[in-house]
Amino acid sequence: MKKHFLLLFVLCWLAFSSHSQNTFNLGDKVVNLGLGLGSTLYTGSYYASRVPPVSASFEVGVKDELFDEKSSLGVGGYLGYTGAKWENQGWGWNYSSIIVGGRAALHYQLIDNLDSYTGLMLGYNVVSSKSFGSNGSWGNYSAVGSGITYSWFLGGRYYFTDNVAGLLELGYGVSYLNIGVAFKL
């Protein structure tokens, strides 16, 4: 058992300490396209998804070697969309949300071909709704809640070629988990 642990430790150390060319550098431009799993905006017992969360973001490398040779900084924009239906006894609202924002991400090269990063997004959530059915004695209530939004995210892009990567991102933009593809321009 000790030999297996030692072998695993040595392999991990070699993987993380090997010198490799960074996958995200000063001047790089990357477009991310994602499909979200688990909406952060419309959850609860009366919500049903109408449109799954989708997102697109663009990022430019603005600084290399932020704190060592494997780190870099990127900034860019974010656009996300999702829609949901809230219904109770035949009446309710159809919602749609568009999040527009700016992002900054700290990238750190852990292993070859993997661009790992974490960052923050600040944006605006534009919410629209349309009621349907008869709400009976409940009266007329507003169902719109546009406003400023923010998100922390943690992600990775694994490059299969020099310009195409698979994308996995955790956070709370329009969804908790984004799976998609990234293109380096």
C-alpha cells in the first residue's frame, strides 16, 4: 500500500511540476460557448425550465507572469440567457433572463493542455415576464426583478488541439455548471 501511495505521489508531483508552455497568455483571445446544468435563477417547486441556460463569453489575455511564470490574467465579457415557467393551478408567469457582464480571471497552468482559472463577474440581469391564465383572488403582482448581479467562477479548458478546447465551469452566472467548447482565435 505504501508503494502505491508513493508511486501516486511521484506521478502527481511530476505532472504538476513539469515545465510546460502556458495555454493562456498575453494577447490570447478565447471564445467560450456553454450549456448550463442547474439554473441559478429559477429554482423551487413551481418552476419548470423553458429554455436551458446558455452562455457565451469572450476573454483576452492582458498580463503574463502575474505572480510566477505559470500565471496570467484575462478580462472580457459575458452573455447568458435562460427562461423558465412558474405555474400554480393554471396561472403563472413565463420568465426570461439575459445576463450581460464583464469578467476577470486568474489563470494558472497546472498540467499540459489544461487552462485552469478562477475569477469574478459583475453584470446586469435583465428579467422580463409575461403572465398567463387566471390568478383568481391573488390580485395583480409584478414578477419582474432586473438588477445588478455578480458571480464567482472556477473553470478549466482542456485543449484537444492548439485552438479547440472542452470547457467545464462552476459558478453562479445563469447556471451552476457550464459544459461547452472554447475556441482560441
